[in-house]
Amino acid sequence: MTTENPPASSPRVALITGANIGIGRVTAVRLAELGFTVFLAGRSAKRTQVVIDEIHALTQTSDRAFYLPLELDDLNSVRACAGLFLARELPLHLLINNAGLAGDKGQTKQGFEMAFGVNHLGHFLLTQLLLDKLKASAPARVVTVASRAHLMAVQGLDWNALDKPTRSLTGTREYGASKLANILFSAHLAKVLAGTGVSSYSLHPGVVDTEVWREVPNWLRPLLRLRGLLTPEQGAQTSLYCALQAPAQESGLYYDKCRIKTPSRVAQDEQLALQLWNQSLQWVEAYR
Ligand SMILES: NC(=O)c1ccc[n+]([C@@H]2O[C@H](COP(=O)([O-])OP(=O)(O)OC[C@H]3O[C@@H](n4cnc5c(N)ncnc54)[C@H](OP(=O)(O)O)[C@@H]3O)[C@@H](O)[C@H]2O)c1
């Protein structure tokens, strides 16, 4: 396992969650190839080491990629992860909130609905803890991988369901709500960060052939395949576009196929975004 600090001369630093596989893996590898020092935050050191080795082989370096332990279903683990990164006293130019699950049911360690807790609340706290570092490293960006699945959450967020076990049979309704939360969070983050040189983007990566569908019941999978799955390489393109190319003045917007896309009406609800922001702050403060 690579644990030492990257060289002080490293120009750009990125932290990517869920980078051991899927869209996150491709994003991390590509950023490292472009010269970023990448921190891969996830729950398996062993599986992440495979990607770290791949990066070092591709870049012919031994100090371009580092592992950070992170379990997004445990707010204490999120705090520990941010603490480990901040202890390195490095800048942070890119935070990519990529990790996610679909169809997993239950509750996080602190009792939040599983999809909401992992996909939104864990990333919300991670971002809060790294905000000062991002501002100090400006220009910097926060990229949050959301989904077209937010369209399922037409009614907005059911506040009473967010701190309870998953109710639906497939977990897809809760997944949609968590991805709506990702878009609302990213949009409000852009407001909070206005004038700081840090911009915020959310995106739909496409329907991509990754492990994210592992909990989806077998009978639903043919429907996914009918929609024509993208490869993880194709699926990482919009994340990379938001990380590297989207204009800073487009901060707060939602992207699909490397272009601005208008999300659902409820995803554009500024009051709901503010309410989610304030409620999320209260929740993470309650579990310090
Ligand atoms: N694939 C699609 O079609 C699609 C469509 C729309 C949006 N997205 C979004 O794209 C993002 C990346 O997903 P993917 O398709 O690349 O799926 P993936 O291959 O399953 O990767 C998901 C990553 O998230 C990590 N993760 C899950 N639960 C976690 C937890 N509790 N703590 C820390 N890490 C956790 C996984 O870690 P482990 O390997 O340890 O489980 C894995 O590294 C997700 O946000 C997903 O919602 C995907």
C-alpha cells in the first residue's frame, strides 16, 4: 500500500470517491494520466490498490495515486477520511463525489435511509469538511455524480423517510430521491461558493455497464440492457468534462453527455435545495 505523501511539487490534486471500480476508476486513471495526484477514497484498500498499481504503471511513477479509507454509510468514517486527507497539508483542486449505490436497502450507521445516507449525506459531510481546503486551493471544483434517475422523484423529498430504513421493494424510489438530493446539493453549493473560485457541477453519466446495478433484481436488468449500456470509459466522460472543461460561470448546473441539461422541475427548486442544505447540516452536526 502506498502511504507516503506525494512530492511537494505535485501541481494538481484530486480526491475521488468510489474509484476502485466503474466510472470512478476511469475518472481517477484519466486524471492521473493528465498529471493530477489522485486520492482514491473507498472502502476496500485491497481493491483500490489494483487501480493505484494501474495508475503507477501507466504514468511510470510511484507517487501519483493514494488510498483513503472511506465508508460513506458511516459519518465517523467520512470525518476520519477528511481528517486523513487534511493531515497531508496538500491543496485540493478537484473533489469528485462519485461513489454511489442503487438498490441496497436498510439504514446507514447513523440511521439514515441507505441510498440517501451514502449517495447524499456522506458526500455532503465530506464536501463540508473539505470546503476550506478547496477555497484555499482555488480555482477548484466539486463534481457530484447524480443521475437521470432523479426524474423518478417527482414529488421531491419525503423528509419522514430519509432517516428510516428503505421502504420500497427494489430501493429504486430511494435511489431516485438520493440522486435528486445530489442535484439540489450541487446547485446550492454553487451559491454558497459564489465568488470563491470554487465551482460545483452535477451530472448524469449515462446508463453505464458497472457494478452499480448489482443489487437491482434480475428481472429489471434486461430493461437496463435494452437502453444500451455505455462502457465505464464512455460513462466517465461527463465527469471529466465537468472536472476539466465546463466553464466556471456554469457553476451549479447539471450536465448530461458533456452538455448542460435542464433537470426536473423539482431539482430546480431553490427553496427545496436550501431546505435540504440546512437539514443536512443539522443531521451531520447531530452526529459529531
Ligand atoms: N452506472 C450507471 O448506469 C449510472 C447511472 C447514473 C448514475 N450513476 C452514478 O455513477 C456513480 C458511480 O457509479 P458506477 O456506475 O461506477 O458504479 P460502481 O461500479 O458500483 O461503483 C460505485 C462505487 O461506489 C462505492 N460505494 C458504494 N457504497 C459505498 C459506501 N458505503 N462507501 C464508500 N463507497 C461506496 C463502491 O465501492 P465498492 O466497490 O466497495 O462497493 C464503488 O467504488 C454513482 O454515484 C452512481 O449512482 C451510475
